[in-house]
Amino acid sequence: MMLQDGPVQLLCLTANSGVPLFTRGSSKQLPFSVIGSLNGVHMFGGGQGATLCSCDSAGGGKVVWRVFKDSVILIAVGVGHQTQSSRTEELSLQRLLENVWGCMVLVLGQDELVSVRNVERLKRDLRSCFSLIDLLLEERQEGILGTLTHCADSLLPPNPALLQEAVDGFARGADSEFGCLLIHGRIAAATEKWWRLAPQEVVLLTALIQTLSKSTSCDYPVFLPQGSPTVAHRLLRFQLLPGADVCVLCGPTPSLHRAETGLVPQFWSPLVDSLRDCLSVGERCLPPSVSLRPDVLSLLLINKETRRSVSCVRTLPNHPEPSPPSRARCWELLKLFFIFSTTRYFHQEDILTEEKAQSCSEDFVLGFSHQPQQCYLVTEECKCYGLQTTQHQLFLLFPLSVPTFALHSVAKQTLTNILMDTGI
């Protein structure tokens, strides 16, 4: 049986006094005594010159601690299963804590979190982060993997040049160099400066846009966790069609009204048909010109240089027994295979420091001087194959009926087909 997910509970406390700020996640909250014990054991370790990062529970769960700016401590408690890999769960929980801190900075700014003058006021202010934090915990939108991969979830439209020209023009009209077009929560086009934002910032901004009011437009102040953690920018978001949103990061001008009544009609009204074509691509994320083999259940393709990714899950009609996993289970398996591969074989520079990479690698891998280029895994539900090149990483799921010896050739053909038609 491949790895299973369990509920996660998130705790946030002040680092110096251990005052609870909020708890999110599992509906059954931990008792206050347990929360105090989790914080106390971390503080005890710090007093003895030791940093407690994580531990395993007797029931197969995992607890991870992380202190940010000597001000806030975040604790993630994962209730795993006996079959779950400790390394896999730790990476997932560590990434969760990084993203939650990024959410808090994105919404409130770093100064509010580091210079805490009034704990009760901070508790109230942190409520504005809950919808974004809950989105990360619950993973309500299938197929959005950026919070795990720290690559921008992308959709490759059939008419990229027209949309790119419109995004660039719209951003210039708003006195900005940062703009993007989102289709079903995935980036279909963005300005060059938007792609230059830190990968985590791109991912969190995309997630934030999904949590904002579904009205046609909004004006929201944001801080960039790495680029501008103490100075706010304005995030202007406009709904062009249901499922299609355009946004820019800008200064005091233009006003929301001017952008909505002037810039949006000027640049986007002529492209309604192109937007509809883009929406029709849907969760496949690839234009119709890309041909995928019928035995590919799901895929995740990452461009390591641009930090962009495309992913999709496909339904295989009339497939012989044993039947393949459901769509929801395929998304889960794809995430778990990504974690499995990157904690053991495929090094992810932004995920693992050199020290963590050493601790997360299989013992036999430490003896090799080269970087693995392929890996595969056969489970009771599907077969998984990972392929790494200088620029790309491709993760594929196949039905059990596909011969294991054929996985490599199918993966190579899939990668070639996508690159030839899209150039991602």
C-alpha cells in the first residue's frame, strides 16, 4: 500500500512566552496541556543548546517544530499511519510550516509578527490569514501542487502570444511590471518580473487570489515574504470570466475604479473568445495539440530553471481490471510520489539544504557521486516513474497493466511530446 495522508493540526505560539496565537486543522483540537508540553519540550531543548526539529510518535505520527525570526513558533502535528515514511511526512510538514509563515507575512507584514506589542491584537489580526492557511491545510483545489513543489502551477494555453501581449499591456497600463492571468487557479500568462518573484511568493499570491472575494474586482494590500516583507503593495484582482482572473501588483495608482472601467475593457474585451478557449483546456493544463499516450494516468512536469510546472490527471475509459485509482486518489499518489522521489533521489535545491539532503537520502544513494536520472515504484494501486534531465523533472503514474520494462520509453516519449508542442 502506498503512503496515506492523515489529518494535520497546526499550532502557532509566541516563541518567547509560549502564548497560543491560534490553532488550525483537525476538528478535534489538542488539549491545552498537550500544546504546552509540545512547546515546553522545544524550549527545554533550546535551553540545553539543542534544536528540536521533529520527532515520531508511537502511533506513527510526526511532530515538527519551526521558529521564525525568534518571534513565532509553528508546530505541525501529523497523524500518520504505520506504513507512512517518516522522511516523507517530515518534508511535507516542514514545507507546510514555511508556507504558513509566508502566508502570515504576506497578509500582515513581517514587522507585525516580529515586534509583538499586544498579543491579543495580534490574535485578532491573524484571523485574516485563516482562509489562506486553511486552504493550505485542506488542499481544497485538486491539482494545485505549488505549495508542495514551490513551482508555479501553470496552464499552457492554445494561444499564448495573444494572452502574453494582453498581460504585458495591462500591467503597463496599471504602472506595474508585475501582472499575471490565472485560469482555474493556474498561471496562463505572466509578465517577466512576475516570474522573477521568489517561487514561494508566486505560489502564495496565486493561493491568496483564490481565497479572495468572488466579486468581479478587489484591492488588497500584500507584503512579499522575501522581496518586500515590510512594505506593502496593492494587489488588484479582476474577474474576467468565471474561472479567469487577471491581477497586478502596483503602487498607489491606478485606482480600482479606473483600472476596472478603463484598463480591463481596453485589454481584455477583445480577447473573450481566447479566454474561453483557455478555459476549455481545463484541468488538463495542456493544449489540444499535445498528444498523451492513453496509458498515462497522471503527470507532473517541472521546469527546474523557470520553477514552473504543469500537472494533470486523466480518466481512462473502458480500462480492464484491475481498475485504476480514482481521480482524487491519483492526485494524492502523484504528490506522494513527488515527495518520495525528491527525498531520496531527485535533489530539489529550494526544498532541501545540503545538510537535509544528506539526512533524507537513502544510505546507498550516499555512496554515489552522480545525480540519479530515473526512478520507479510499483505499488498495489499503480506504477510510478520519475525522469530527470538537466532542465526538467517528470513524474508519471501508470495503470498496473503497463509492463514495468516499458515505463522508461513511455516517459521519454511523453516528455518529448510535451516539449515539442509547448517548449515549457
